[in-house]
Amino acid sequence: DLLQGTLDVLVLKTLSWGPRHGYAVAAWIRDTTDDDLQVEEGALYTALHRMEKRGWIESEWGLSENNRKAKYYQLTSAGRQQLRAQTSRWTRYAQAVFKVLQTQAA
């Protein structure tokens, strides 16, 4: 659940910058994190389909940068709302983890 939630929030954040096809979503996450996070293709497309079923994103076919047919995903209003909720949850979670990690041993 934790890992699935992580991927969801990363994809939603990526799509908040505008529509992207799957490869571009993975590349944006990889580039933005300086290669620290790399999303496997199978996990990414499973997440995209799951979020589409939930109504958080929608898709349409278009042409990629190299004139290939590609499915482009974009946030819906429900997806923007979900991104806000998950961002708040993940921020609280990360702050709690940092508190634990920064605690000095007695």
C-alpha cells in the first residue's frame, strides 16, 4: 500500500505539469530525482490504468515527439483533488520519518 501510494502521488504530480505519455512520465520522475527513482514500465502502466479507473486521470491518443502513436494522460479535477490530499499526507509522513532519523541516540 505504501509503495502503491508513492507511485500514485509521483504520477499525479508529474501530470500536474501537463499531459504526458507513459514514457515521458517515467522520464520526468527519473530526471527530477537525478536518477534516484526509476519507475518500472509494468508498475507505471498498472498505476496509470488504476488511476484512470478511479477517475483521477483521463487519456487520449496522440503523437509523441518522434511521430509515434502514444496514449497521453492528464489529470482530472478529481485527480487534482487527490494530488492535494496525497501531497498533504506524504508531507506529514516524510516529516515524521525525518524526526525519527534526526533523533540522536542517548
